[in-house]
Amino acid sequence: MNLYPGHSIDVGVTRTPAPAPAALQPAVVQGLVFGPSATGPTVRLDADFFANRERTLALVAHWTRDELYAVGNLFVEEGDRRVEADLLRLLRDEYAGPTGSPRVTHIEFETTSEPDGVYWSHRTAYAHLAGRPAPVEVDLADPDDCEGAEAVRARLFQKLLATYSSINRPQHGDNLTVDLTTGTFEHSGKWASAS
């Protein structure tokens, strides 16, 4: 008779110790990837998993409206940041110029009016060169007049600039100056029109 609660000791029975828990291994769970890191588990989300509206809404049904807006705003801000970063990368690639050529420090855009609103112009820009007081007008490539990689790059540029226009909506007559060195975007600088 065992007078103490808990596991009893059976004389003559050999017990093997319980196996040690297995090391944490990355696992895929329907679009979520979990894995170890130095600061704790990391989760990588698969966008296709969240593209299913019903499944995503079921996952967040217990969230408050404020929580939904907070996460939604985080994603929108990150998308906007990536548009700006992609546009900057494209401008740097296009206007860096070969070694020894005049260095382009800034690219400036003016506005254009379309039937559905005001946008940053994808037809003309102004290049500000180091050591030159006046900007140089640059005719931007039209995808319909280009072929191959140049046409692809011109279409991407137009799409990014139009998306940036919807993020940072200009008023008629505004200027957008992109500093290719620092990566800053200054809305409503007036360099080209003042020169």
C-alpha cells in the first residue's frame, strides 16, 4: 500500500527515463513558418495564406477595431515605404551615370494634370548636377517608344511614380525633389521653376 500520493515504486521493475524534448525545428503550418532565432521564435507569414478573405477574417474575428486599424496601418505604411525605396533605387540606377560624368545630386518632378487628378509628371524631370546652378531638363522614356529591358524599366518607373502620386498627392504646381545621395523626398521644392 502506497501511503503517499504520486508515482509508486515497484520493486524489481526497471523504468527508462522519459526522452528529452526534441530541439525546436522549423515547422510549416498552413502558410505560417515558425523557427528558432537568437531573440525567440520568428514567424514568417505567407501572403497567399492571408489572401483568402474568409480565412483571414476568421483569424482576426476576436480583434478590436483599433487592433485591426493598427495592423492595417502598419502594412500600408510598409507598402508606402517600399514604393518610395523602389522609386529611389530606380532613379539612382538611371541617373548615377558612368564614372567621370557630371554627378546628378537631385531629380526634380513637377506636376501634370490628368482627367482624374494631379500627378507627378512621368514625362519630364529636372536633373540637378553637382557644380551647376541650373537644373537640366530630362525627357523621361516613354515605354511605347522603347523595347526590351528599357521598356520594362520605363513601365515600372511610370507605375511607381503614379503609385507615389497616390500616396503623396500633389497639388497643381507642386514640385517633388528626390535627393539621390540621402534618399530624401522633399515635396514642394521649387528649384526648376526658380532657375
